[in-house]
Amino acid sequence: MKIYSWNINGIRAWIKKPEAQTFLKSGKADILCVQEIKISDESRAKEFPANLMGETIFSEYGYIEYWNSAKRPGYSGTLTLIKKDLVTGLLNVKTGLGIDKFDVEGRTQTLEFKDFYLINNYFPNSNHELSRLDYKIEYNQALHKLVKKLEKKKPVIITGDLNVAHNEIDLARPKDNHGNPGFTKEEREWMTIFLDDNMVDTFRDLHPKKVQYSWWSYRAMVRERNIGWRIDYFVVSKKLIKKIKKAKIHDNIWGSDHCPISIEI
């Protein structure tokens, strides 16, 4: 099974891009976890309508879709696409953390399969003035609590845009960014605590010294010069790590300020 994650930075623009259409047509992803869809339920019903057979544009690519939009239009939100032949193995889909101030932003989807849980996340950005740092750490802690609860039943896979570069190897200019959003002491310490609690960063586990990024600023030539950050992750319960065959960052795929990441399990 190949699971992909991609922060697409707005589904309206992304779905029209050749890179997105090529990716969807390729069928590479058995499951695609998408973040930052930026569309409300009302707008989605109009712009991504279903026909009388219940089919939408994603049906053409062989996927069943599960949406989790933010209440605020044009903001945040997650979407999970699952190949039709895998849906029979999907036991349950739940949105949110059960905490309204997080759930209104459409940041969390939990999908239960026979052998594992898959959590699609779009973690908050702590913002340039760190005005949402406390909010983000609270979200992180609530997510951690959910993971520990689920792990009592079966292993967990967490993926998405975590909005943090854990270590200096995970961004191009660490010295210039200490204390900046995504590279604060508080965010990095939480990531360490999370991983130390029987969780594994799959990419770093399989590629301990590899320098590769998943996000770049839209500033001119930044991506071409590879001045980026690794802020998108697949983190799994330690008992699953032996089942992870591959963990990749697909930085050759454009279509967003993030590139897709994947694991093969």
C-alpha cells in the first residue's frame, strides 16, 4: 500500500494544474491525504458537485473522498482520497479532536482500518509574530493524547503538514531561523517528546543524513535553489516501522509550495 500526503495550498487552483492532474491520473497513491484545501462545505457542494450516481471529479481517478472543511471560508481544511477497492477495508472515519476551537478549522481526520489508524493532519502555523504558538502547542498536545488513546487498540500512522522543522538538518538556513515560526524551541521540543513516546519519523529513520525538503517559499528562485524546509511527515507507531518499505519526499513534483511525501507499507 502506498500512502501519500500533500499540502496543496488551495484545492480550487491545485485541481486545475497539470501537475495535479498528472499525479491523480497516475494512480500512484492508494490513499492521498491532502491538507489546506481552503474551501467551505457550501462552496464545495457547488464547485465539486456529485452527479446522480454520487460521482465527483475524484471518481474519475478512482477515488472515494472524505472532506473536512473549516468553518471559515477559504481557510485550512483536510481531504482524504482512498482508492475504491480499499474502501471496503475502511472501518470508520472521524473528523476532529473533540475540541471545538481546533475542530472548526478542519485540521484532523482519523481513518480506521483493520490493522492501523491513519490520521491526516494540518497542524496550525505559529504565525510570524508567534501569535498562535500557544494555540499550536495545545493542538499538538491534544493530537498526542488522541494518538496514545488509539494506540491502545492498534498502531497509528500520522501524516500531513506538521509545520515544524524538527532538527537543523530539516531546513536550509537553521542559524537564520532559530526562534522563527516552525523552528521555535517550543515546537521542536514538542516534536522530540512526541517521537520519544514510541513514535518514529519514517523519513529520518530510513534516511538519517539525507538533506531533502518538502516546502519552499514562493519568493523568486527559492525552490530552484532548494532553500527549503522539511515540515511534512509520516510518523508511525514504533511497532509499525519494520513494515515501512519506503519513505520518500517527491520534490520533483510541483503544483504547490509543498511537494508530496509518501510511505510504502
